[in-house]
Amino acid sequence: MIDVTEPTEPPEPTGPAGRIEAVLFDVDDTLFDQGVWLDGAWRAVANAAGTFGVDRVAMLSALHAVCAEGSDKGRIIDRALARIGVVGVAVGPLLDAFGGYRALELPTYPGAGAALARLRASVPVAAVTDGDPAVQRAKLAALGLGNAFDVVVVSNELGRERRKPHPAPFLLAARELGVDAAAAVHVGDRPDKDVAGAHVAGMRCIRVRTGEYRHLSADIAPWREAPDVVAAVAIVEQELGSWTSASNWGSVR
């Protein structure tokens, strides 16, 4: 597995237009249910709050309720404290508890690991994810996917301003895999990050309808849609098979 930290320009085209030569995968809510990880992280936060006299059960309930309003809206811990009427508690240690949480084991969506391994036998694969680098790599390890990718790109290592939908993490993954962006397909759940980011980077995207944002409408239409990552891999495999059949036909005409 190669870890990369610097953005770069995509390489020159190396294959026929339309052919899939690499596949990129989002992690959270694409390969596994992010809510499972968040539940553990919020429990760690509630326990930390308890050391400051905050009711752990009430805090955990408030964290879940605020998170349900949108996990990326920010200030979840502050809002949870306010919801249960707690004032004067330092947020810093609670943020440290969240950032320091590590799950020992996480379940992938059914069949995701096997589908990745099967696809990797045909084309190189990369993970492209937002978040704290240590946390995201720990998630991959807990999922049993620590060595499942040829390249892992954590956008935060490029600067928070280059988080998805910025094209930099997509283009970097493509370059490290040695393919033109147009020859790569990205698989992800969020239309505002995965579909939009892949589009700006010049890649096709398969949107999977899993996780927190499965019902979110899309401003940009994805190349394909799939109910889950296993079905997305099947779409790629079908496309790969079509190209192989076309190549074989061309060689015998």
C-alpha cells in the first residue's frame, strides 16, 4: 500500500477513451456504515464528559440526536452540551476523546471486502477519503481493509481546503495509480462530495445509495447508480468484461 500526501496533476492519457483502468473508493458510508463508528466515538465523548460531572446517558442521547440532524454540520459536541443545558464544561478534552477513539473492529457492508479483492485482481484500486488521517487509517485497519488498496489518499493531508469535492485527492490517486483521470471510476455515496468531486476531476462516478446521505438529491448526475458497493463493483466488472470481449473480437476479425 502506498500512502501519498501531495496533490499533483493527472498523467497524460494512456488508454482507449472510456476504458476503466482503475477504481477509487470512498470509505465512510460507502464501504461501511459510518454510524457504527460514530456510535463508539460518541460513547467515548460521553464517558469523557462524565468525568466533568455531565450525565453520560443524557450526553450520549444528545450527541446522537444532534448528529442525526447532519453529521457534517459541525459543533456537534457544543450543541449536545447546550441541548442538555450544560455550561462551563471545556470542550477541548471532549474533542480529544472523539479524535482519539479507535474501534478495534468494524463491519464492512456485506460482501464489500470480497468484492474489493476480486476487483483488485483486475485493476488497481485506491481509497479516497476525508477526515483525520490517523482516524481514517485506523478505520481501514478495523474494517480489515488496511492492505486492500494500492493507494490511500486522505484529503486532509493535502489541507482541509482540498477535501472533497476538491479535485486534488481524486487526481492524486489517479496519478499514483498511473492512470489518466478519465480512465478512473470513483465509487462513493455523497453527491455533493463524491459525485461532484469526481466530475470536476474528469472521472466517472458510481453513486451508491447507502449511509446517511442515500436520499440526498444530486445536482450532478452520476455516471451510474448502485444500491451498494457490491453492486457498484459488479457494474465495473461488467464494463471490464465488455472491453475484454470487444478487444478479443477486434483481434480475430
